[in-house]
Amino acid sequence: MNTIAEQVAPIAAASEVKVETPFRRFCTAFLDSKVATTALIVLGILIFMALFAPLISPTNPYDLAVVSILDSKMPPGTKSLDGVTFLLGTDGAGRDLVSAMIYGLRISLGVGVMSGIFAMAIGATVGLIAAYFGGRTENIIMRIVDIQLSFPAILVALILLAILGKGVDKITIALIIVQWAYYARTVRGSALVERNKEYIEAATCLAIGHRRILFRHLLPNCLPPLIVVGTIQTAHAISLEATLSFLGVGLPVSEPSLGLLISNGFDYMLSGKYWISFFPGIALLITIVSINLVGDQLRDVLNPRLDR
Amino acid sequence: MTAMLEVKDLTKNFVKRLDMAGKIAQKLGSSIREEVVHAVDTASFTVDKGEVVGLVGESGCGKSTLGRMIAGILPPTAGQISFKGVEFTSMTQEEGDAAALAIQMIFQDPFASLNPRMRVEEIIGEAPVIHGMTTMQEKANYVGETMERVGLGREYSRRYPHQFSGGQRQRIGIARALAVQPEFLVCDEAIAALDVSIQAQVINLFMDLRTDLDLTYLFISHDLSVVEHISDRLVIMYLGRIVETAPTDELFDKPNHPYTSALLNEVPRLDHRGIDYEPVSGEIPSPLDPPPGCHFHPRCPHAMDRCKAEIPVLREIAPGRLSACHLNDG
Ligand SMILES: Nc1ncnc2c1ncn2[C@@H]1O[C@H](COP(=O)(O)OP(=O)(O)O)[C@@H](O)[C@H]1O
Ligand code: SF4
Ligand SMILES: [Mg+2]
């Protein structure tokens, strides 16, 4: 018994030290980079603006009573007939561009994040099942994934939207369909490694059910690459949506995303009314770049080879 | 009396299936075949209640595979495993669940065998809650008691595995198994990855638990000297087959099988800890393509013509002693 007491002694000494959770370690590592921290703050502000658009936005760009066609295509800084200043000017329909951009951001981010979440949930489940059960199940699932990934996302999305029609829900569905396979492939890759580790065998031996092993044991250990792919894919989904909107499929004109705003203003570019496309373009760029910067830092911090 | 555990003709083949390209190549007349690893080949032995049986053989001879099948982690290709007289496949759902919990495994790698994302409390307490051995409310106390049993303070239950040393992690693994109140432990190289100074402590823990909890052990090791002092009986394995079983002292006094003799020559050995050394001269043949007849014949000093063609059967050579060698046929 003496020997056991000796062995436990080192932790006893360390027990006053605060318990260092993996999450705390992760936060410290993430905030280490100034660029990533800045990007995270910018992203935070963008998400805040998107969430609280109705409270922040100077006007409601969807409210036809407020929007006047007489105010259309005003350059930045002009005062409206009612005395409101259009900080970034107005668009072709006479909407205050700042307001239209905040609402557009709401739609762009909303579509990107929602499609990302659903695609991740579907892809992760399917990928886990493939890796865990193996055999024929895995073959069938991975064949479908391969086929899905062999088509360009934009092409699949265009075809789907041609069938589905326009609408925020429709484009979200289209984006889920073109994205889930990336998540499935990522999760399967890490789950294949994890599933051969002894802690999974131990869980099998303890007669813990398949479902619990999949979601409580395997999934948390496959999370780091999933989070990284999740951020990058969300940025990808946002730019894909912008592209589709620019091409005129996907969203109805009444609910413009940033991409649709760019598209709407494009016609006026040549007549020197640059701001209608330019500012939404900058907003889109900032959004996508900040998500990607956050994603890159996540990739570095969550690198499984450096972790543990 | 029926043995607590009886393994009969247990076999496990790992088949590496051909991929699409391989199948096409085969159709076109290439000699590519599916690769079959004969990891365990018709192994039979028994373990009585309260016994400690050591399973010894060189690395890669199929010990872990055999242990995993017994622990219910791997399905056998063929053969039977009976626990307390009931065969695994003929058990009812209830009996099967009970047997699955009654046989637990202790793993070699104290790092890979604990889920890095779970707190110790969850690692140890998850299964007993699921199986109704304790409740969510009682869990903390139940885990605490189990931790104390293996020499860990219960105040560490909120920690993650990475905050412990190798020896402490191994104790967590033992506590996890004990938490479901097993009767039989398969310890697969359970101390091989630990520092020498810690190895003896963990061995002592196993032996204390044996008396306190009335446990039966199958102790797997590639190193005869590790199991020599704790085993009542030894089972010697070579390339998937069991070649000899005997009570420990008799086996050391008078080994029968030439492979056992070769292993024994290595016993007062230098410190080979952690390395899978080669105790016997010559290469270990690949289990992908094992030699015909007696698997040991390419390395056996007594090999005869018959050994190259005919598989020696494991049979009784004295009461309580089995060996598989043609030399015993006189
Ligand atoms: N999951 C598996 N797939 C394919 N081959 C395996 C698998 N597990 C073990 N083997 C092979 O089976 C043989 C026996 O392995 P193992 O039981 O781990 O031996 P030991 O524990 O005695 O070192 C080895 O040749 C090994 O490569
Ligand atoms: S059967 Fe033949 S080759 Fe095998 S151990 Fe006995 S003597 Fe050696
Ligand atoms: Mg092994």
C-alpha cells in the first residue's frame, strides 16, 4: 500500500493547480494569433449585426412605405427628401444601402450557417456510420460521397435550383445537398483512425450501445477536423450562395442577400454608380475572409498532431 | 466441475478483400488473391474459476486476437467460447449481456485505451449507470469507491486522462473494468507499456484484486518472465496455435515442446522491456503464409520430415499437461 501512496503523491501536489480543461487550453492557443483574434472579433460583430438587423438597421429596406423610388441611386452621403442621410447611398430601388447590406448580411450568413449546420449533422452521422460499421455499409456510403464530390458544387446547385425554384429555404436545401459529402468524408477519415483505438474496444467490451459509442465516444474525438471543415465550408456556402444569386437563381429579389445586392447594382456600374455593387462586395469579402481566417487558426490550434 | 471459461477450436482469420482493381486483375488472370491472415488457428484451452492463466507467445502470434474474441470485442471466424458452461452463441440476450460484462479486458496502451475527451468520472461511471449497477445520483460515490479500490484518490475524478501518468492511467483502465463487477479479466500486455518501477505495483494491484474480488485472470504477455510469478498455469502460443499448456512450475521444470524450451532459454534475460525481442533463432514466419505441418518446423532443432507435412495435434502428455509435438509420438 505504501507504494500506491507514493505513486499518487505527485498529483496530490498538483491538485491545487487549476484543472486545465481541453477547452481552456484551446482558447489560449487560439487567441495567441492577433490576426485570428481580430478576424474573430470582426466575425462576432457581423454575426451580431445579422442577428439584430431589425434593431440596428437605420431603415427597414423591405418596408415599401419607407422606400421611395425617388431616392434611388443616390450617391453616398446624400440626404433623402425626408432628411435621412444615406451613408452609403441608395440602390436602384431607393433602399438605404446600409440597411439593405445589414439585411443582406443576415440572409447571407443565415443561409451559410443553416446549410452548414444541417450538412454537418447529416454528413457527420453518415461518415461516422460508414467508419464504424465498415463493410458494405461503408462501401455504399462512400461511393455516393465520391459521386457527389465528383460534380462541381455550383453545377449541382444550379440544377437543383432550376428544379426547386427560388426562396431562402430552397437555396438552403440546395447548399445542404452539395455540402454534406465534404463533412462525411472528413468525419469518416478521422473516425477510421479513432475507431481502431482501444478506448472504442473498451466501450464495446462494456456493452455500451452502438449509438452511444458513435455519438459520445467517436464523435467528440472527430470534432477538431469537423470544426475546421465546418468554418471553411460555411465561407464556401456563403460565396456559393452569392454566386448563385449573382447569376439570378436562388433568392427572390424581395429578399436580397449580399450577392443579390451586388448583382442588382452591377447594371449601374458602367454609369458610374459604383457604390451599389461596391459596398455589398466589400461586406461579402470581409465576411468570407474573416471566416476563413478563423478557420485557418482553428486548423492550426486543433491540429491533432500538435494536440495531446 | 465445468471450467469457468472454455475455448474450443477457436479460429480467427483476417481477410483483406480485393479492391476493384484487384478483382479486375484477378479476372484477367493475375495471380492476385485475397490475403488471409490466420491470426488464431483452432485454439482450445480452459480456465478454471479463481485461476490465473498466462498466455505467452512472440509478438504477432495472435494473443491479442484471442483475448479480444474472449472479451467479446471480435467475432470469431469459427469455434466456440463457453462461459460457465454456456456457449456464447447459444446464450439468450440476457445471458449474453451478463457474460459480456462479466468478462472484461485491460488493454496494453494506457494512452489509447482511455477516451481523451471524457473525464475520469465519466470513463469509469458510464457503463455501470447504463447497466443499472448504480444510478446517476449515486454515480459520483460509486466511481469514488472504485477509484479507491485501484489506489487512486476519488478527488481526481473530475480530471481528464492526459493529466495522469501512465501507471495512473492504467489504474483508471482497471477501475473502468471493475466498475461493471466482472468475474474474469483478460489482461492484454497490461504492464508492458509501463515503467519498470510501476510494473510491479500494477502486478501487485492485480493480485490484491484477485483475492479481494474473487477474480479469474487470463494474463497475456510476450514475456514469459512477466507471467512466471503470478500464473498458476501457462498456455504457450506459436503463430496462431497453442503448442503447450502446463502448470507453471512443471512447465519451467520440464518443458515439453521445443518452442517452450527455446522460450525458457531466454528467461534469465537482459532487460528487454518494451521491445518485442526474438527469443528464438530464425525469423518468425508470416501468419499470412504460415509453413505447412508444424508451424515451428523451420526453426525447430528436432524437426523431422513428418513435421513439414503433418500438423501435430494438441494432446495430453501427462495429467494436466498438453503439448503439440510429433516427438511425443515416440
Ligand atoms: N484487425 C486486423 N486486421 C488484419 N490483421 C490483423 C488484425 N488484428 C491483428 N491482425 C494480425 O493478426 C496477427 C496476430 O495479431 P495479434 O493478435 O495482435 O498478435 P499479438 O497480440 O500476439 O502480438 C498479426 O499478424 C496481425 O498483423
Ligand atoms: S512437431 Fe516437429 S517441428 Fe514441431 S516442434 Fe515438434 S519436433 Fe519440432
Ligand atoms: Mg498484442
